Amino acid sequence: MTEEDKTADLRYKLSRKDYQIKQLELENELLRDFPKEAGRG
């Protein structure tokens, strides 16, 4: 594996992590706001 390959692999993994974090943040927001939206907040 060349340095270029390693760099590309790390970039890919980081972008996947960023995506996962954004998804979890959205999920948390929805779950946090759900009781309010359901009229229980």
C-alpha cells in the first residue's frame, strides 16, 4: 500500500465517520424533540 493509498483510505474513513456523526446528531435532535411534537412536552 502506497502513502497515497493510505491517505485516500484515511480520507474515506474520516468522511464515513463525519457522515455517521451527522446522522446520529439528526437522530438525537428528532428523539429530543419528539415529546414536544407529540404534545407531551
